[in-house]
Amino acid sequence: MRISLKRRTLLLSSAALPGVLANPARGQGESPDPAAKRIRSFYDALLDVMKQADRLNIEARYQKLAPAIGASFDLAAMTRIAVGPDWSALSPPQQEELVASFTRMTIATYANRFDGYSGERFEVDPATEQRSTGRVVHTKLIPPSGEAVILNYLMRGSGENWKIVDVYLTGTISELATRRAEFSSILRSGGAPALIESLRRQADRQLQGAKTGAGRR
């Protein structure tokens, strides 16, 4: 199983997680905070796919992860934030297509990366950090050897319904800030059609790359 700690590893969701994450620590007890519970539930779904990855192809992993990602990430909000001020200038059909393309790319990234399990452990801090923009859930990826990697999640919501709107690799690197720089450049040069096509190609590369690599495992 691959482990990458570079910015682009997580897809926003997800799109920015390392290649391997594992089960939240079980000795902490059940957290009363709904934002932390959401993250724990998400990692449980990832762990289930990871443990079955030797018998699941890329399409099966995509289908199994799609509901968990949809329930855990506010992908529409993440798309708007990543596009930035240019969002309001796009037509409703373009906005819808961008959200759909961003969603597909995010799920494809997770389906590609989570292709095995080798004993990593994932800890979720039961105490969340309150901010003006939402709540931050602090987590750590603990590999079998080496230093732990900090992964924090900005969550927004109310009551029991909280969803991820950004991911901070090493605790400080915003995935959406990185995406916004990329998206702005594409929008300036080719508009919404170019960005939609770029997201489509990224998803295709994730899906095709997994298929190509399957025979070498």
C-alpha cells in the first residue's frame, strides 16, 4: 500500500489524504461531539474498504466509498470554495457540472489510494476546536514505524449534521487553498469548460492508473 504525504495526495477530501489510513483509536471512548463522530464513521468506512481491497477492483472500491464520502464531505461547498470569487460568474448548469466533476474526482482519488492495509492506525481527538468558520477535528495518522502525520478537518454544520469543508495536511496546509490556485489558473485560460475537463481527466487518471497498476501487485 502506498503512503504519500504530499499536498495532492488527499482529494479533497479528500482528495488530500495519504495513501493509507486506518482505524480510529478504539480506546478513547465514544466522543459526544458530532463532528468527531462523523470523522470516525468516515474512517470506519475507509478501513472496511482497505481490508477488502485485495478482492475489490477500482470500480468496486469507488462504489463502496461513494456513500461514505457523500455523507462526510460537503462537496458542493468545497467546490464553491475552491473556485472562489469566480463561482458567482458561472451559470447554474456550469456550477452543477463542476460539482459533479469535483465529486467524481474526489471519490476516484480515494478509490485509487485506498487499495490495501498494512497496520496503520488513525487517531481522532474527541475534543474539537471551535472557530468562527466552524469546528476543527484533530487527527493523526500513525504508521507502523516513523512519525505520526497530522491531518485536521474543518467541519461545518449544526446539531448532529456536520460535514468536512476543508482538509489540512500536516495540520496547516489547506487542500482548498491549493485547489483554488490551480482552479483560478485554469478558469483564466479556458473558463468553466476547461476546469470541468481538467477534473474529468484527473478522475480518469486515478481510475485508469489503478487498473494499470493492478497487474503489477
